[in-house]
Amino acid sequence: MTAPAASKTLFEKIIDREIPGDIVFEDDHCVAFRDINPGAPVHILLVPRKPIARLCDATADDQALLGHMMLVASQIAEQEGYGDAYRLVVNNGAAAGQSVFHLHLHIIAGRPLKWPPG
């Protein structure tokens, strides 16, 4: 007997166009869309098409994908007009604030960002 398939995450449903999302970028490896609860004037989520639950679940096989996502995040920040002033955030696990367990980068810009965050 095989285990039932895991249900899709919210992000997988957006990627598969099962639910709407304000998509600002997509390629063969990832999709980016505006956060529905933005923490800044620009708050975009960059999500790999490959479902990886948390950053700590990525493997050496994911190295190229993770690097690609960093470069795409920079392209998106530039496209949004904030190419030299943006923050990337990855929440890893519930205790770090991750609420959707599909790895994603938060691209945040458009207001002064203080340090330390959180």
C-alpha cells in the first residue's frame, strides 16, 4: 500500500494556476508573485518550482537552483526599481516565522529597513 500524496502547498497551487497570484516573474525554475500581506511597498515571494519544504532541506543537488534564485531576486528588485536597495529574507522553520512550507525568498524594498530585523 502506498502513502497518499501530500497535499499541495499554497505556493504550488499558485504556480499551477489553481488559485490566483499576482505573478511578476517566472521561468523554468521559479515563480515570483506579490505577497498578499506585504511588509513593505515591494514584497515579492520568489518560489522554486521544485517543492523544497525548508532551506535546511535543500541538498547539494539544489545548489544551482538556489544560486539561480539569488540572481533572479536581484533581477526582480531591479525590475521593481530597487536594484541597489532591497532585502532578501528566508524564514527556515516555524520558529523562524515560516508559515508556508515551500522554500521561498522574500524580496523586500521601498521603505527604510532597520537592522536587526525581527
